[in-house]
Amino acid sequence: MLIPLVLALPASPAWAQAPVASFTYSPPAPLSAQVVTFASTSTGTVTSLAWDLDGDAGCDDATGPVATRTFATAGVYSVALCVNGDAALQRQTVLVRNRPPRADFSFSGGGTVTVTSTSVDLDGPIVAYAWDLDGDGAFDDGNGIGATVALAPGLHRIGLRVVDRDGAAASVYRPVLIAADLLRPFPLVRLRVVTTPAGARVKLLGVRAAPGVRVTVRCRGRGCPWKRRSLISSDGGVRFRRLQRRLRAGTVIEVFAARPGTVGKYTRFRIRRGHAPARVDACFVAGSGRASACPGG
């Protein structure tokens, strides 16, 4: 009786496996002027790896499992990986996105201010400039790399919008403070409270200031008698009697005191449970409504 003989053939050795070229790249959506890393994920028997990074159909730009390239401008680029010479190849298309410009500017001068763009674009020229010199939110007050504007004393808001050759835009606003005289005598703001478990009971909010100084108080929080109240100082200053009440923790009281065209007093109080109100003192230019550092401070 003949018994069939079954021979177990050995699996193909690793050296006999055909190579398959493949690779990934990161970041997956690169920007211009950003380093892109290409990494081989090829399988099979791999004895050599070479890269075509410039799209000229020649794998002669780098060797090894990892390669990098920075694309100077936005566009569509072809990258290929060759495995074992010409035994296997994979080519991929890389979409490089435009990097938007970064808008910024400098300014100098007093009553007449000169603004100059310091904007940059890493992958191409900036082709358009537009200025908002009056702070109205519209970039319609100038269209060159620089501009001049006459500004009264106070805090102003100036903006710049730039566009690069690929149509990407960026904008920036910066505060511009035109110096004004410090109000003299400088106002004195006083707040007296009795702390409570829920916040504080206000005993006094008063401002000692020269006659004719406008004092505005803003109140935000539960228990405020109003959101905004303004009084003109007399010889003894002003006192906000309707704020003599209980206020919950977290309530914010802001005090502005100045004459037109002067740097005046700004004080902010935040009511706290079981503690005296947190206090911040600064300055502000009349008409701006924004606090700023005091001159020389």
C-alpha cells in the first residue's frame, strides 16, 4: 500500500517578499514655510529608500526612512518614495496651504500721529494695506504702507488690514494714547462698607474732586440701583447715596472722574464675602471710558 507523502514547504523567506512602497507625511495639512516630515511605511523586503521631494521624477533628494522639506509657497506638490531602486514606487500629492500675513504697525508723534505697517508675510508679498484711523470699524481711511492722522488728546483706536498675494487677510487694532494734562487736584475716591455673609453693605461712596469734574459710576451685579450714573462735582465733591445698600459678592463698581481733555481717576471695586472690597486704581482719559496706566506710573 502506498502512503502519500506530503512535504511541508517552508514559507517564503523575508528576503523573497516583494516590496510595497508607501509613506505618510505630517502635518497632514501643511502651511507654506512649515517643515513637512515624510516617513516610509513600506512593507516587504526593503534594502534602500530614496525620495523625490522636488517633483522632477528622480528619487535623488534624500535617502532613508524619513525625509523633510519646507515648501516656500502655497501650491500643489508631488512627492515620491522609491524602494529598492525602481522595484517599487509611491507618489503622492501634497497640498500646501497659504500662510496668512501677520498684521502689525508702529506709531509715533503727538497731535499728528504717523502710523507705519510692520506687517510680515512668510510666503509672499503683502499687496494691499487699509487703515481705520477713526476707530469706526471700517478700513477706509488710507491704503498705503503708512498714514498720518491728527488726533485730539485721549485714547484712540487705530486699525490696519493687510492682504497677501493669495488673498489671505489679517487685521489688528491697537490703542493709541495722546497725552493729556493730569487732572489737578487729583480726585480721591472713598468707599466704606460693612461686610456681610453675602457680600457687603455700602455706607458711603464719594469722590472728592475740584468743581466741574464729571464723575461717572458704573455698577454691575445684583442689587445695583442703576447701571450708570453721572454727577458734576461741586465744592465738596459728589456722593452716590443710592448705592448705600446691600450688594452681593461679585458686584463691580467702577468710578471715572475727569474733565474733558484731561487724564483723570479710575477706580474699580469688587464686592467680596467677609472681606473688604478688592480695589484697583488707575487713570483714564476723559471720553475714552478705558482705564490705562497713570503718567509716570
